[in-house]
Amino acid sequence: MKTKNYSFHNPFTHTYSIVARDDSTGKMGVGVQSHWFSVGSVVPWGESGVGVVATQAFCNVSFGLRGLDLLKKGKTPQNALELLLSSDEGRDVRQLAILDVEGRIAVHTGKNCIQAAGHKKGANYSVQANMMLHDTVWPAMADAFEKSNELALPERLIEVLKAAESQGGDIRGKQSAAILIVDGEKKDNRWEDPEIDLRVEDHQEPLKELERLLKVHRSYEHMNNGDLALEKNDMQTALKEYKTSYTMMPDNLEMKFWTAISLANIQKFDESLPLFKEVFNKDRNWHLLTQRLPEVGLLKISEEKLKDILAL
């Protein structure tokens, strides 16, 4: 079935993006920024064990799920791209990039995409952009990706997007940004996929906000690990994870509180008290929560020590 009236029925998502694969981990991702509301709900698509897709310009949103479905059916990225474009009357104004688990890439920039528009492929990545202020945007993105291989893939995608912005980025300015990360291996549980899905829907500095959210995400990964250790009564691991999280975000009361709980649980009571006091002074609800933890086994201390904490 052909796609018609593309100028009215498809999002006007002119933007720059990258699809990429980390050769050491097999993880795949999409990074994108645009002067368009909620670009993360339109451009990036991915599935662990399958691949990633970026669909943009006069965006045919269906290319995301349809492209992944074609990869699952055994098509190469090039096969999938050709099949998608062959039935699309708007192909000349589309920009599309597809990457699979083997790092194979196919990319298309329609001849009528608004200038400056273009793309560049390399080993395990493709960068693509349209309606840019300058034609130096996608070469700068490619250069940034190739020079940042010491970084984990999410942080690497951020650096690529920052490089695009350094060249002027979208001629209209900036509004939203997103990163999507999936694994190279298929997930047994669908709720574990994607691994990272961060979006800045509407912001004056979307890339700065996206970078901040990624740091928060990393910190909460350690929080989650601490929670799992706490459930298993592994207090040493819980303390290690909570401390790491707290170090990354020292002003976050949640992280400070659970670090204090972990310290108390491993008999480092004197170390826990200053943290409890600081948290309680800023929000007394944490004081109330502390009272409720012993009965569910998350705070294992004597009645006397509990009274000392609650006296703060």
C-alpha cells in the first residue's frame, strides 16, 4: 500500500540523528535531536536482538515498526530499506537509517529533503541530518563517533549530538531530544526492552537536559542494584551500590536515605546518623518511613538504636 499526501499526514520531523552499534558489547542505539515536539516518540525505534531504525524528515512513522519486522523476517537492512521505500510515494522527502545486530547499515536521504541534508556511514554507525544550518553537521557527527570509542554507547551518542549542535544543528533551533538503547541479544522478557529510553519532550536546552537525565539514569541503576541486594539481605552489596548512587547524586535524598539504612544494617551506626539527620531535616516524611521499615525487615537494628535515629 502506498503512502499518500505525505506533507499533511506525516510528522514534519526534520532533524539530525545517529544509529550505532557498540562493537564490544553488541548494544545498539539511536540518538536524535530536533526542533519538533517529542522527537523521541517519532524518530527512534529499536528491539533487542533485532536492530534500530531512525525515520525522519517528512517522517513516515510506520518505517520504525515495519523496518524492525522486516529485520526479524531475515531481511538485511538494505533489503528492508528498499522494500519500505518501494511502496512509499513520499520516498524523495524521507530520510531513513536502519542498522542490524551484525552492524550492517542502510541509509537513504531523499533527493527532495530540505537542505542542508545528507548522511555518512562508517563501521557500525550512520549519521543523517536534514534541514540543517550547515552541511558540516553530519561530518562532525561522524567524526565525534569515531573519536569517542572509549565511552559507553549512550554517552557516545550524546557526544555525537553535541557535535551536531556545535555546527549549528537544525536551522530552526532545538526543542526535543532522545536516546534509545537496545541489547544485541534478544530479551526473554519484553518489559526489559529497551534498556534505555530517555526523552526530553520540550526544552530550551534539550541536549543538556538529556545528558543530565542520562546521569540520573546511571545513578538509579546503582539504586536498583542496591534494592535487589537489600531484598536478598546482602547488606554489603547494598551499601556499595547505594554509596555509588549517592556519590553520583549527593543532593538526592532518596539515595542518601538508603545509604544511611545500609550503614545502619551493617552496624556502621555512627556513620549512618549524620545522613539520617540531614535527610530528616530536609523532609520529615523520611522520618515516618524509617519507623515503618523494621516491621518489613528492611531496617534490622535494635529498638534502642531505632530510638536514637528517630530522636534526630
